[in-house]
Amino acid sequence: MTTPMEEDLPEAAAPELADVSGGGDGENTAPVPDAPPSDSDSDSSDSDDGGGGGDAADELRIQTLERGLQEQPLDYESHVQYIQCLRKSGKIEKLRTAREEMNKYFPLTPKMWQEWTKDEISLSTGHESFGDIELLYERGVQEYLFVRLWHDYLDYVEEHDQSVSQCSPSGLTKMRNLFERAITAGGLHVTDGSKLWEAYREYEMAILTIIDGDDEEKAKQVQRIRVLFHRQLSIPLADMESVLAEYKSWEAEQGNANDPSLNFDGVPSNVVSAYKKATEMYNVRRQYEDQLTELSNVDASEGDKLQEFLKYIKFEETSGDPARVQVLYERAVSELPVSSELWMGYTSYLDRTLKVPAVLKSVYHRATRNCTWVSELWVHYLLSLERIHASEEELRRVFDQALQCSFPNIKEYLDIYLTRVDSLRRRMSDGLDFQLIRQAFNDATEFLSPQMGTEELLFLHAYWAKLECNLGKDLAAARGIWENALKKSGSVLEVWQHYISMEIETGHVHEARSLYKRCYSKRFAGSGSEDICHAWIRFEREHGTLDDYDLAIKKVNPRLKELMMFKTQQEVKVDPYVVPKETANANDSSQKRKPSKMPTKQQPPAKKRKDNPPKSVVSSDDQGSKEQSGSSVKAGEISGEKTVASMEMKTDGSQTENTASKESKPNFYSDKCTVYMSNIDLTANEEHIRRFFSNIGGVTAIRLLKDRFTKKSRGLAYVDFSDNEHLEAAIRKNKQKLLGKKVSVARSDPSKGKKSHEAGSSSKDQDKLHASGDHGEKAVVASRSDNEIPKDEPRIIGKNTFAAPRSVIKPLGWTKKDDKSDVAAEELKSNEDFRNLLLKK
């Protein structure tokens, strides 16, 4: 909502309404966007020919604007256009009503007040309308500082007020008081203030000419005029040299001869001193005045004008003259009436320095009418009224007006309510009823709760409950406030904490304990669930008996264990590829996790069918499987083995599940409808990937691979889709950019890895068969992990593996007997290692 500047308003059609009631005034009225289309060419020609087409078009426009203002009474531009159309059509009564209606919502610009007063003067027929027009002038000069409007006001009263025109004592007093008000308002205006001083002197000189015979009265009048000259010459105003020359000429007419060629000949020394000081002050301010004049001439932007005014104001504030600072602020807000920065600076300056109740009320009233959307102005307005001890009725009225405004966010409404409550709390000693505070909180909760955030809601309820306890002395009401808050925000830890804190502060330990019992089992965000459990323990340590402490421990410990298990499960879900460090010796730490390539202690069925080894000869892997089902391990250890094995084993969906995997099912990924993404930006998260595929949809799961130690992204991800149609659409997004990087998107095919693994195993078997055939011995097909290789047997690792066979063969001299003894030793060693692993876990 922006109030146009004076320069932006359409020029007045003519100074008097009678002149514009006919056609052909040449006024350029802004078009109305909502007006229905009309034959503008024919209307214009009819109007030019003196026909009634123009009147019909104007009437249609007026009706359209009336309907628009009924729907949106706060549309500033529609008000301005409506007034201009009515002024052009000469509809007097509607025009008056329209102006009053606009002024009810907005301050009128000085130029609009000039038009209004001149229209009313042209329509007046006698002295009976003088009071109404005088009241219009009074309203106009109180809106903004505008020297020309003051000048018109003075001329009108001097000409049309009978007591003034007849020079009666009451009339003289009234006129002089009005001149003094004008001088106070604009006499310090550097560029235009001299016009008011000149009008004041001319009036007093006119009075001097009608005084006959009474020398004493004439001498008083001469002295009155001389004082006016002296006052003006002590103020830094434009064109001070001409004023000094006029003063010397006037003194010469009164018989005080002086030399016109000498500046200060015949001028009192005190006046000369004041004049020189004022001249110096004017010369210092002249640069600021010239800059403002230049900006006005070139039609500069409001921002440039604002910056120049702020520089000027800062300079005036350093001079320490509040009256000059006030006049400069009035000039600035007259030029820039919707600048919240100016109004905030102006009101804050008055609060700090002037502290005059009438001035403060006037400025704050105008500030909030011009910038209704600035909640800070309304807050300062309420505080200022409280400082000057305004009545409760006035404070309530301003508070209600503030709530009718439109603020950018809900927090600003909360500030208004809290300012109101603060004021009521501070004035409780004056005899106010606590019910006013309770009503304010009720209204705030009802009005703000649907849109208020948790933090603001918590603050409001905490403040309310505290006042109910301390001022209202109603603990039940305070508890009711927190119970209502729990109904709306029971999952917010801070609500419970504040409630419990209130009970502890008031000494109600039993009630606080009951609250801990109600909330310790609830799930809160972050570490809130653990925090409330530990807080209960601390509470019982400080306030409870031993039985209370034991009961809290009994309740809390299982809950903490449950939370720990839940946290561990969540971590596994977040990174399902992580293998425990103790069981990953056979895998390189940098190996990418793929379900088909994970170590397994079962030989693939395809390989068994192909090789079909003798029953008496079994691989070390098969022996490992038998070891797991053997009776040499205790029941507890067997259960532990099954749990660990279920976390380690990642088998293809086509494999037969063993007993351990049936009892504890881990996360298996068959990747039947999955894409594999690479080259992902390291800052990307799952939400970024989800948005990347948002245009095709169908995403069911996203697995972003992370480093097992740093937990940072590795730039790789698996994305599951609901069906092949979405999968194909996702693959077509290959080489598209995600966060500025081109990502690779391909179908995830675990079977390729499986076939490659089987092919390698088959090649190993063939090599072994050929090697054993050369020595006349039967080959033994065995694939052993690093854990199963004896410590004294050399391992081929690192860069030297390029020339080694694919499987490690026993040295020469190996026999079946040796193998059996080795197998027995390995079985004992494997069981012992597994027990050690469980103990570490």
C-alpha cells in the first residue's frame, strides 16, 4: 500500500469547482484498469462537439470506481481517481463524501487539501460556511507541513473572519495567535519560512496604518513590528540580505536615519550579532538546501531524496536545536510520506528529546496513518502513550487500530499483543483488573494459534502462565494453560520442560514428578527423549526420596536401552552396506558394496553342480557352514553367531536361505528395478536426488552411499523405482545435471557381478585340475578366506599378485591326513575367534 507523492497526483483541473463543472478543462485523468471497455474515440468526439457522450463515459467510470471502493476501501489510487472524476463532473455532495471517506483511511496530500478548501470557498454563499472551511484548513495544516497551505489559511481568516476584518480586540488576538502558530510550524523552514514572516509583518504594518491619534498605541505597534524584524534576522533563512535592507528602510521611515550603503548602520549591536550568526548557519546549510532543490528539479528518485534528507537531519541533530530538527523532519515526511525509516527516526527523536505529549500524539497518529503496515511504529506508539500517562481508553483504541492493519508476518501481531500485555501488567498497581490481561492472552491465542510457530506459541503460553501464578494468584489457571498447550504441541519437549519448571518453582514436587511419568516414554525430536529421561533422574536426585529415585531408575533405564537400540537400527538403515570391522578382513576397505559380491560361506549352487566334488572331500567354506550348525558351540554362542551372520551375509534373492537368515532378516536389495547413479555432487542429499527424479515419479527408496568413517557422501547412490516404466524414464535422465554436475544413471544389474565371480571360480578350478594331474594326484577344490590361511603360510598380497595363481596351493608334500588335522585345528580356531568377536561386541 503506497501513498503517492504530491508530484504524482494529477494536476488540479482548475482552482475553483465552478470552472471545472463544465467540459473542456483539459484535465488528464488516469485510466481505471477495471473500467469496462468503451468506444473512447466516439466519446471523445462527442465531448468535443458538446454532446452527452463524455458525460455518459464519466458516469460509467464513477460507477465502476464506486463498486471497486465498496469491495476494497483501502485502495488509495481508486480513492484519488474517484475524487478527480467527481470533481470534474461537479457532483458536490458525492465529492464531499468521497473526500471524507478517503481521509478516514489515509492522510490527504497538501495539494488535495488546497483543492478541497478552494472548492468549498467557491461554493460558499455567506459567512455561515466560514466555520466549516476554517475547520478544513485546521485539518489540512495538521497533516503535513506545507507553507503555502498555511499562507492560504491566514489569508482566508484575515479576509472572511468578521472579527478580524473589523480589527476588534478579539479579532486581533485571534489573528496574531494564528500567525504565531504558523511561525512555530514553518518559520524555521530555510527556503519558505520567510514567506510566513513577511505575511506577519505586513499584517502588523496594516494595523499600524489604521491607528489614529493614540501615540502610545502606535508606539507599541511600531515596537511590535521591530521585534518581528529582529526575530526574523536571527534565524538562518534564505534571502536574509533583502530582509536586512527592508528593515533599515522601515527604520528610516520611522525617523531613525541610517546609511543604506553600510550594512549595519543604525542596526542595534545585538541584532547585528544575531544576524551574523544566522548568516553563518545559513551558509553551512546552504549546500544541503541546494542539493535538495537540485533533486526536486531533476525529478530524482525517492531513494536519493531520502538519503539527502537523512544526511541533512543527521547534521541538524548534531547542532542540538530540537525545533530545527523537528521542522526538517516535517519537511522530509511531507516529501516522502510513506518512508517508514523517516517516521521511525522522527518518532524516536521526539521520544528521546522533546517529550511533549501533544506533539508526540500528533506525530505518531500521522506516522501510523501513513505506514499502517509497520508494526514497530504501532509498538512505539503504545509505549509512548504509556510514557505520557494516556488513559486506558486511548491505549485500547490505538491497540484495536493496530490489530486492524495488515502486517507481513504473524510475529508482528504477537509483538502488538505482548506490548499490550506488558502495559497492562505495569499498570496493575493503578487499579486495573487482571481480567484485562487474561482477555488479552485469550484473544492472542485465538487469533494467532493457527499460524503461530512453536517458539512463539511456547513464549506466549509461558508468559501467560507466569502472570497467572504471580499476578492472578491462580495456579489452576496456569496449569490449564499448559494442559491446553500440550494438546496442541505435546510432542514438543520444551512445552513439557516449561510446565515442569513452573511446578518446581512453585514448590509442587509431586505434580512435577507426575509430569515426568507422563512424558518420559514419549518420543521427542533429536535427543529430546534421552534428555527428558536424564532430567527425571536429576530431578529425583535433587528433590525425591530413595524410593522415588529407584522408581525413576527402574522406569528410565529400559527406556534408554530401547532408545539406544532404535538409534542403532536407524544407523543401519541409513547405511546398510557397512560391515563390522572385525568381520571385514577379507574385503578391501575401499571395495564398493554390491549384494552379489559380498563374501559368503556357501558355495554357489551353480558351481556345485558343475564341479560335483567327491563327498569325502569338502571345501573349507562348506566346513565353515557345518561349524555353524555343530554342537560344540553353546546355545548362547550359536544365537550370537546367527545374529552376526545375518548382518554379514548379503546373498542374491535366488539363493536358498539358511537357518540364520530365516531367524534374523537383514536388509536385502535385489536391485530388480533399480538405477545406479554416479558422479553425484558430494553436497547432494536424498532430497536432492528425489527432486531430480520428481518429473518422472515412481521413486520408492534412495540409498546414498557414504564413507563408513567420515559418514560423508561418496557420490554414489542406488534408487529403487516402483516399476520398469519409471525405471526406463529414469535411465533417460543420464548425463543430466544435478546441482551443476552431470550424473551418470544406469540400470543396476547384480547378475553381471555374479557371472563374473562364477567365471573366475571356474577358471581357478581348471588351473587346479591341470596342476594336480601333472603329479598324478586328484585336485582338491578349496577356496579359503584370509582367516582360514595358517599364520605360517605365506600370503600373496599387494602389487606382487600379478604373477601369482588365482588360488593359493598347499606346498609340496601335502596329504589328506595333513588336511584333516588342519581342518580340525581351523575349526577350533574359528570357534575361539568367534567367541572373542562376540565379547568385543
